[in-house]
Amino acid sequence: MSAFENALKQLDNAAQTLGLDFGTVAKLKDPDRVYEFEVPLVMDNGSPRSFRGYRVQFNNSRGPYKGGIRLHPQVDLDEVKALAFWMAIKTAVVNIPMGGGKGGVSVNPKELSSAELERLSRAWVAYMAPHIGPHQDVPAPDVNTNPRIMDWMADEYKNITGDASGAAFTGKSLGRGGSEGRRTATGQGAFYVLGELMAALGMELAGKRVVIQGFGNAGHHFALLAQKAGYTIVGVSDSKGGIYHPDGLNIEAIMKTKEEQGSVVASDAGTSVSNRELLELACDILVPAALENQITKENAGNIQAKVVLEIANGPTTPEADAILWAKKIYVVPDVLANAGGVTVSYFEWDQNLKNEHWSEAEVFQKLETVMKNAFKAVWDTHKEHDVDLRTGAFMVAVRRIVEATKG
């Protein structure tokens, strides 16, 4: 199944339990607008090229479209539609007044010079400028985009429209209106949610074994927080493979090795394992923080964790969800677990519009409240209807979106 088909199947599960009529569900499945266009680029040697650009504005019944822009050679319309839909669900789960969108360019940014990357970024904005804005559609960073790229995009939007609020883009650098805490917000939010789940399940934190697939920014920051709180990180991985030690790993030392030698596999602190093997290790909490479709019907039966905390987008397929739920493994879905990033993006937007700048302590205090409230709504729905947490999260979100649409 494609990513978008997976997303719609998740919607169907929630809609069925909510008892929604066919017409209401059908409206939720169609994006409001799809932009597919050529992004022109003059290379440094003067030759012209173009790359396929995308923006999907899925649903804005609760507020402006919100969602990242990714630069990757495998970006396609199906993926962007799925991510835009999930973002509409995610903003509704955490109850922030925004909708769902997503964008991208099918390009390998590693093959571009810095000057070419800047021209590409500005060209994307030049096409999309009439269709985005602080009260219309607010893009953010995603795969292979960062504060520098957001600064270029925000600057181009200002040049074209004259809007000086900075609120048309989030994920900007601190000096250009970015929010404190944005870089670490995804891992921070996931950590808050895990703490609430452990309390709800009556599980002690200390000594619980954690395995993390994906040692990028979110996975690394989550690992630091978890280790400090008393969890034992027994396995980590990146795109080149992973390492495992049953007595635990020193996360700061592992990250230093990755920075110096390019991968966690260069560390001699544990036994080398493949990413596939890592998912099936004995542990209490499994954290997929890398790519989509990592837990499938082929390997779900081998998962030994008691909890799966999805920091990545779409790491578990619907077929795998059913297998894990039958085994009473709690899957904290991406639309809840990784929503700290979009929540702090919303905080940035709010600060820009009010011309304010909050301290990191203020940001995290507000984030903790949002994430705990979101978890409670999902947990209560899960208990009331005896459904898995993903279905519970979708039910919370869909109910809010439908109410906003009717209002």
C-alpha cells in the first residue's frame, strides 16, 4: 500500500468507530488544493535545470495550513498528500488552531552548491507566494531543510509580498524570528508523552530498556532526555546500521563517535546489528525515529517491546498495527508522539504575529501542557472505546475537524 492509502485506512478505522456517514468521510479524504509545478534553477555553470515541486493543502477547517517542505529525490505526490493529511490530524490531536499541509521538491540537495540551494529555495517561494502566508499556509522545515533555508524562504516571501511579520514560515533561525526550543521540540514532546503513558500503565521508568532506530536530531535529543530520566538505552542506529549493549550505551559518547566518524556503527561500545535486527531486540520501549514503513506485517510478530513510540512519520503499517494491538503492545502514534515539532512551530508563528519572543523555559512549559492534554484526550478515547492509541488519536482529531467544518 502507498503512504496515502495507509493514511486513509487509518482514517476509515476511526470513522467507523465514530459512526460517521459516507459523505463526511469522503470530504476528509480529499485535499483542498494540490500544487504540482516545475521549480526552475540556473546552475552555477549557467546551465538551466528544473525540478518537480509540490504543495498539498489538505484541510484548513481549524486554521491555516501547516506543514514542512522536504527536499529529497524520492519526494512524490503520494507521499506529500499522505504527510499533509497526517499533519491535519496531528494539529487537531494537539488542539492547536492550524490545519494540515506539506510541500517538497524532488531533488537531491547534497548535489547542489549552497548558492544553487538558495536559488532553488527562493524559486519554490516565487511560485507559491500567492498561495501561502501567515493566515493562509505556513510552511516549515522537514527532511533536508533547516533554519537557513527557512530564512531564505521567509526573506523571499517578504521581498515579493512586503509582509514583515516573519509569520509566513516557521523553523527560522533565532535571529530571524525563530523560536527557542524548536530544534529539540520533537524529541522533547515525545519524552513528555512517554512519561504520561508510563504513568497511565503504572510502569516504573528506572531501568526500562529503550531501543532507538534513527539517531538524527529528534532521536538523539530524546535519547539524552530518556537517559537522564533513568531509562537504559540499549540500542541505537542510523542509516548505516546500529549497535547494541544489554547493559546500556553512553549516548553522549555515541553521538561524539557519529559526529567524528559518520555513524554510530563506528563505536566499539556494543555489538553491531542491522536496522532490521535492531527493531526485534529485547526491550521495553522501541522508538522508530527514522523512516516510514519500518514495522510491517513481516516483522511485527517479532517485536518484543511493550511500547512503540513513533517519533518518525508513518513507521508502522496498518497491518502491523493490528498485529501489535493483538499482542497488547501499545503503539503511541506519530500524530501524537512527534507533534512537539509542529506545536513549537505554532508557538513561533504566534510569537511572530504578536512580535514577542519567549524563553526556552516558557516554550517547554507550554509544550508540556499541550502534550499532556493531548495524551489525556487520546488515552481517554482509547479506554472508552477499547481501541488502540492510533485509532483513539484519529478519533480525537477527526471529531475536532468535523466539528470545525460544521461550525
